[in-house]
Amino acid sequence: MSRPQHDSTLVSWLPEFSSSRRITGSSNYSCVKVPRGIRRLTALNSLGVIDVRAERGGSTILEELKNLTLLHDLEVSGINRNNIKKFLDAISGHRHLELLSVKFDTDNLGCMDGNVITSPLENLHALELYRLVRKLPVWMMELQGITSIKLQMIMLPQGKIDAIERIPKLRFLSLFFEKFQDDQ
């Protein structure tokens, strides 16, 4: 009996990372093309940087991401208003996740309004958010175990920065802004 085409693609791709249980792109955000069927690699520990924009098959990737609950490190790019809810649903309950790096698409204004993670990321130690416009995710302030936050944003009010600094275990905070509040 012959297997479907996407199964053979996954099997031919498997030897490239089976010994390290890690799939990554380079550090400058070139993305890994994730094959269909990745959901079956349930022992995968590290995945990144993957592009989840719709034109790259992002909806399918996000659906398959739900099954990768043993991930420790996850780096994604292409998050926007159209896929943020599906992304947050996909990572909710990933209790082994220690590092989450998210590069937002240019179309992300209002992306964080009302979107929440339904099950906390209790082991998350490092959070990186790139190209976010003005608002932080509400759920970020609930991450009591977080020790490192890196933010690249257009602007963030001083009150929000003060709130971040009050996170109990936070040891490293990197902030990159295009402009300051009130142009100061």
C-alpha cells in the first residue's frame, strides 16, 4: 500500500533533525519551511523560526502545532490580526514551553486586543516580542515564572514599562522602541 505524498515528504525530511530533536532556521529570522504532518513529531523540543502567514500555509501549521506539546523553544514569525487567535489557541497548554519568540507581521495593529492564552504557560522563562505596535498581551503580566523579556515595539507608555518591571522573577529586560511616549 502506498503512503500519501505528505507522509513520504515528512519521512524524507526526518533524518535531518531526528538526532537533535530540533528544527531551526538561522538567527536572522530566515524561516524553516515546515512540512505537513509535523504534528506526528510529538517528541520535538525546539522549533523555529517558522512563518505562519496564510500564504505560507500558516493555518495548517498552527493546527499541527497544537500536537507538539513537548516543545521547549518555539520561534514564529508572521503573526497578525488574522492568525493571532489561532496561534494563541495552538500554544495554550504547552506546559513545557520555556522560550517563546514571536515576530509580528506589519499588519498587527489591534492584534492583542482581547486575545488571551486559555491555559497558562507556567514554565515560560523567556519571552521575545518583535514589531508589536503599542499594546502588550494581557496574558504577559500573568507569567509569574518569566525571567527574561525582550520587546521591540513602536512605542509603549511608561506605566506599562513600570508594570513589567514589577514581574517578580524578571532578571533581564531588553526594550527597543522606535519612539518614546510624547516624543521624549
